[in-house]
Amino acid sequence: MTAPNDPPIFAISMRRYVTIGFLTTFVLVVGFGGWAAVARIAGAVVASGVLVVGSSVKDVQHREGGIVAAIHVENGDRVHAGDVLVELDDTQPRAGRNLVAAQLEALQARVDRLAAERDGKDAVAFRPALLEHAEDPAITELLAGQRAVFAARRATLSGETEQLDEQINQLQEQIGGLEAQQTAKRQEIELVRAELGDLNALLARDLVPRSRVTAREREAVRLDGEDGELTARIASARGHVAEIRMQILQVEKEFQRKVLDEITELQTEIATLTERTVAADDELSRVAVRAPVDGLVHELAVTTVGGVVAPGATLMKIVPQTDDLVVEAHVSPINVDEIAPGQIAEVMMTGLPSRVTPRLNGTVTRVSPDRIVDERRGLDYFTVDVSLSKTERARLGDVALMPGMPASVFIRTRERTVLDYLVEPLMNAADLALTES
């Protein structure tokens, strides 16, 4: 029988269970809290993506457009960089190039002719580029025309200078005649002066009349005057010779000035035409539309020979076939701050059976600098490129990865404790609640 002061058995039993419960709860809370504070879990950002080549699909376009002359490829054809894909009709660009080339050759021939005139050559020495095409009737006619112009201009210049030279010769002959007259005149003066000396001696002895001496003196003065006149005429003739020689120099100088001015003007035109020739050659070379890279022909838009290609139109696309495959993932703007180049990512090809397809390890290589807005779908996102090495792709065995295949990407972020995961949202909410609006 139980004593009256003893506690009830039921109360003792409940106290023990409560104590055990508190102890158990304490152990669980402390144990879980310690584990949550110590255990670290790697985070990840999950994003959907698509497999693309490292270099983007290339649009094959033609700047000027034209008429299709030949089509050498079909959709799915493998091509190499530089292969001719489509040929356009070259009639118009070739005609334009030939016109510019003909104008350039004409100017070059004129410059060669002017250079021969400038240097006083007996014949025109045309540049080798023109002589190499001398069998071309147009070039033959061009060179012959410039030779004829050279001969005509040279004859005109020679005619002008020869006419002036003839005037000099006439003046030289006139000077020679005057000098001969002057020589004779001076001899006559010497004779008259000798005779006058004799007469003066006779006059001193009164053997001759004074009038005779005076007459001879007048004769001597007249002869001196005629000698002076001859001297003046000779000087005048020599002055005319000097003037004519200056005229010859002036004619030649003016001719050279015009030649040099024309050469300068033509050189400017040649420079302009040379640039136009380069542009025309470039346009003509692009008549053959070539593959920009190795790859597969895709979305061929040119199917009709004789069809018209609009300027700048896309003729086809080339999907590059390279070893560089990249998963282009779309990441939400709220998660992009956790991603940076160099982070590790796991890629799962969602288009392949998940049970037999391993997850591939990749590396983040690029994060777009700004968000991209897809107005059609009403989405905004950042593009993240994840590269897959050849070693990782080899884990798929015989499965061939193709551009356009869908994928899911798990981008590893920083490790955090379980406690961080539980407390961080509460702390952020508290910060927002305590911030003044």
C-alpha cells in the first residue's frame, strides 16, 4: 500500500518522459544546429540551353547582288573555306572593270609620252605593263596614237625654235656684214688721218691751201660718224640675237611647264582610277561566292539559275564544323551575379536518354555583358557559354553532338553551410524590413 506522502507513480513517470523529451529535443536541436553550421553544400544555378558551335553560323551574302549564273552546292553539302558556292553573272562587273582599265591605260600612255617630252627623248619609252599587251588591238592603237602626238608636238616645238634660230642666223650674217663694213671704214679712216697729217705738214710750209686741209678734216669726221653708226647697228643686231635666244628659252620653258602641269594632273587622275580598278577587281572577284569557313550548307536560298539576288541578301548559311562546341545557356538576371568565367558546370543533354547519357563537365567561358530581352516571349536573360572539351564529349561514345541539341546546365556556385541556407533569407528579409523607404 502506498504511503500518503509518496508522489503518485503516474506523476513520476510523466516527469521522466518530459525530461527525456527535453533532452532528446536539446540533443536534436544542438546536433542539427552544429551539423547545419559545419556541413557545407555546393550550390548551383540551373539553366536551359542549346548546343552551338564555338563560332556562330555564318551568313553567306553578296553586297552588290546580281544574276545567278551557276549553283555548285545543295543543303547538307560539306564545304571547305574558299570553295565556290554560287557564281553570279560577271557581264556587268567585267564591263565596268574593263572600262576603268582602258581609261587607266590611256592615262598611263599619255604620262609616258609626256615623260619623253619632258626628258627630251627621241622616242617614247612606254612602261612594260603596256608593252606586255601590245598585241591587243586597242593597246596597239593607243600606243600608236601617243607616238603620233609625240612626233607632232615635237615637230611643232622644233618648228618654232628653228624659225627663231633662222632669225638669229640672219642677224648673225647682218652683224658679219656690218663688222666687215666697219673694218673697211676704219681702214679708210686711218688712210684719211694719215693723209691729213701729211697735209698739215705741207700747210705749215704753205705748200697747200687751207681749204684742202679742212676738206680732209670734214671727211675724217664723217667717217668717224659712219663708224659709230656701224657700231650701234652691230650692237642692236646683237641685242636682237639675245632677245631671240631668250624667246627660244621661253618657248622651251613654257613647253616644259605645260608638260609638267599635265603630268601632275594625270597622276592625280591615275591615282583615282587605280583605286577604282582595285574596287572593280574586288567586285569582279566576288562574282564567285565562296565559303567563309569549313562547314555544312544550311538554308540554301538560291535555287534558280538566272534568278536575281538582291544586294545584301543571304544566299545560304554555313554551319561551321569545328571541334569547339559550346552550350549557350540562358540564365535569369537574379542568378547572374553568382556566375563568372572559369566556374565549373555540369551539362545534361536532354535530347538523349538520361539513363545511359552521362553528365558532361564543362567550364563557363563567357557571360554576356548585359541582359538580353526577348520581346516575342516576354523574357529577359543573360547568355552564359559553357565549353565542352573533346575528352568530355568522348564520354558519349558513338553519340554525335550536333548544333541545336537542347541541354540543361548546372553551374556550380559558392559552397555554403546548411545554416547559411536557412538564415540568409531571413536576414535578407530583416534587412529589407528595417530599411526606410
